[in-house]
Amino acid sequence: MNPDETIDALAAALDETGIDYARKSTGGAKSEHFVLELPGERKLKTTVLLTAGGHGVRVEAFVCRRPDENIEAVYRYLLKRNRRLYAVAYTLDNIGDIYLIGRISLDALTRAEVDRVLGQVLEAADGDFNQILEIGFLTSIRREWAWRRARGESMRNLEAFAHLIDEDDLPEIAPLDDPDAEPVWSVDDAGSRPS
């Protein structure tokens, strides 16, 4: 299959699934990017980049930024998790941010296979997200919990981490009237791609 046929086959498969996507040129390369967002429950959304070219489709999805702590434990968790994933695997970029990557061969480029691979991306990124945060961002979670509790802020997206919190052992935070008392981190920050 030439690159144009791969691009057409991927577009047709995505159209059949009903998933909204945007097409982006790769700037002259014999490939094209398809960008889509998969809605989640733990991770609000997972952005997926599908690159269609002459040899198939490359799958890439940002999962989480580089852990703040317990990096070895996070990476051990991801490596063990790789054993149970279909068509994708966890990997790191040059700064340690966590991604899922994979490939769909030309022979398998059907609606069913695209749907299966995207389902695996969503299951992994969304299903593993809180566990990654618990291992790699516990100090930040506790700090944000204390900051929100002191200011009466919503705890909605922190509720999943309540089992990790000892109210008597939370970090000290700046007084309410301190203009510089913004949290340095947010649970939402871990799942968002850095600017």
C-alpha cells in the first residue's frame, strides 16, 4: 500500500467508528497525522496521534508527565503493565513523560482493529492514570489536598485519592491571605501535556 492508500484506509476506518478527528499535514513527509481525543473517567481525556504512512499507522498517546517521586516504582509498574497490553506499550520521551505507542500494520488496518487499538489506549491511559499518580505524585496530591481544604475549594477530582490522605498529617500551607499561596501542582497538571 502506498502512503495515500494508508491515509485513505485510516480515514475510512475512523469514519466507520464515528470518532471525531482532525487531519494535520506532516509538512511534506509521505504521511499524515490524525489527531483525536478519547474521553475518560479518571483522566479527563487522552489525546491520540495516529500517523499514517507507507508502512502502516503509528499510534502515540500522551498519558502523564514525568513523575515527581518514586520514579523507579512508576517505571516498574509500567513495565509490568506492558505485559498485558494489546498492540501498544508504555514508553518515555527524552524528559521522562509517559506515553503509549504502537503500530497498526497495513494488513490489519480495518475499523475493527482501529477500534480495538484505540480501546486499549483508552483502557490503559484512563485505567492506569490514578495508580501512576498515587505512586509518582503522592507528595503533590497531599499538598494540593491541604491547599484546597484550607481554601474551601472543590475536592471533586481528588476524591479518588482520599484513601491516601491522613488529615492529621497534611503539609503546612501558606495563610489564606497570602497572594503567592497558589498550589504549584494540580492533579489535572499531571495528565496534561506540558507547554
